[in-house]
Amino acid sequence: MGLIIHEELVNETTGKELESLCPFGALTYKDGKIDISAGCKLCKICVNRGPKGVITFEEEKKVLINKDEYKGVCVYADIDHGITHKVTFELIGKAKELASVINHPVYAIVIGYNTKKNVDELLSYGVDKVFVYDHKGLDDYDIEKYTNCFEDFIKRIKPSSILVGATNVGRSLAPRVAARFHTGLTADCTKLEMKENTDLVQIRPAFGGNIMAQIINPNNRPQFATVRYKIFNAPSKVTNPSGIVENVVIKDEWLESRNEIIEVVEKPKELDIAEADVIVAVGRGLKSTDDLKMVEELANELNAVVACTRPLVEAGVFDSKHQIGLSGKTVKPKLIITLGISGAIQFTSGMNNSDCIIAINNDPDAQIFNVANYCIIGDIYDIVPKLIEKIKEEKANV
């Protein structure tokens, strides 16, 4: 694809005209020839307004893939120290929904060591087939070894779509595998849909959350998408699993890596607001850090965790692990109370699937009220103390 110069039509008149026509100064005429520099923006002004036929634009003819060669919606099983991350089960539920549209099977790929219990767990959620890459050399996560195994799976099975959890492992592994197959990847999807022609519609916020972009990969397979935890619902377990297990024989070359794992140090467990059942979230309505005592007291009474919006992280009031939203965590608690939060989409995209949302804000037009189940218009400094008092009274009467 690009601009084609037809030298037989180049002369001093056409050359000078094209040189003066280019707004970026990318065309130069010298010694009877036209040169195009790296400054060309492919604006096509030289094609459309220049001397006819001297420069033409020709698109590269792409060879269309045969989509029928690719079959199946696959979920990468994110396993760490023998524990399958819950996002895996959520993705299985979505994979079953997507696969039903095109009558494809649902696969899972397992990479690790001593994974039998994890495989059985995947089958219990209704996966049609689990491909297992189990070897002592895969006990600790090594991106090169895992990519080699993933590559073998794709080459042999040719899945149409692959869903990966947006965990630390998933965010590093998925793009590496996608790059090997020169295919696209959409990160942090909030919605997925399947077309009847097997194109996966990957939907995610764009431009700071101001629009929802729909992304498709019509002429590449497989299609990759990463999805955050708590976006979709895990399916119910099946009574009599009928899925098949294929244990893949590991080749020595797959275990070759330029990395050397010297020691694995267990990281202390930190607060994970994504796991909380009850959350008290605070935003710009907080006037002073001293007022956090009020927020923390409400959270203590409700046995809740405290979360926040992005501005409070940027101001240094909270650590980023407390942040809800596009650049923070996605949460889906049974109850969330928002205090002084306006409700920009950057925040609501990370919590609008909560079971019950109670919003307190003194602005009756606040966007947060559009997603809240219960709306309280008023100053948090008036309402929260009364709410704490009322909760204490109820507890005393139990």
C-alpha cells in the first residue's frame, strides 16, 4: 500500500507543481525525478489535486483468510500456585455464551505443573475440552516457556477466539502470543459479542472513557481479548461434566528460555477491593484528609473496605490499590456506598455491576444517580454521621 510515482509522466512542469502542492514538504523534484520523504502523511493531495496520473495510490491486496479453518472459543486458565484465578471461570461463562452463537466448542488451555485438580475444576464449569501442558519445568511462570506452549496449542488446534484474564500474568502473556501470530489484541474489554461470521466484537472504553469503541479483527485469527476480573458472571457448575482432557507431551525446546528463575519470593497479600462484599467509596466531596475518620467509621460499622476515585489517588490521599475505575480496579460488591462522587464514566465503568448502589451527593444532577439503586441528595457531612448513628442503634437492638 502506498504512493506510486509514474516516472514516464514526470517532467519539470509536473515535478514543480507536485513539489509546491505538498503541504508537508515531503515531495521534492530534482534531476527529473520526484522523491517522497518520510514526512509524507499519505494525505493523497498529490493524487487528487496534482497532475493526473503522475502519482497514484494503490492499496495492497490482502489475501483473505479462511475463517472456517478456525474453530472454538478458548479460555486461558490463569493458575498461580495451584489456585485458578476466578476470572477464568467468569471467562468460561462468557465463552459458552459466545460459542453458542456460532456453534463452536469451548476450550481451555492449562499450562503449569500438577494441575489435575485445576483441570477437574474447569471441566465442572462445562468446558468441552481442556488442553493440558503439565511439566515440572512449567511450575513457575516463565513468559518464554508459556508462550512456546501457547504457540503449539494455537498451531495445532486453531481456535477462533481466545479470552485471557487481565491479571499480571495475562497482561504479559496475551500480547506476546498474539505478536507471534501477527494478530490483534484488545485489552481490558468490558463487553464481548460474537457475529455469525465468527468475528469477535470487542468493546472497551476509549478516549478516557468518553466513548465505547467496538473493535473487530476481520482478517486475522485467532482473535485475542483480555478482560478484567468481575466484568462477567461465572456460570453454574454442571452436574455431570462431559468434557475431554488432552494431555500434551511437552517438547524440550518449549522449555528453553533466556530467563533464569533464581528464587520465587512470596509477596505479602495486599488489600484487594475487587474481593470485597461491601465497599464505601469516597470522591472529591471529601474536603480534608481529617474527614477520612468519618468515612472509615462508616466502613467499620458495615464491615466494609474503603475505596476511592482517581483524583484522591493523584492527590496522595489513597494508594492506587484503593482506586475503582478504568485505571483502577473493577468491583462487583453486594453493596457499595458512594460519598461525594460525581459519577464520571471512568469511575462508574468499574462499579456499575454492583448488586446494590447507594449514592450520596449534594448535586441533584450528578451522573452517579444514573447508575444508583438508591439516591440521596444531600451533604455527606450531614448524612454520613446520621447514617452511622442509625446503624449503631440497629446493632444495639439486635
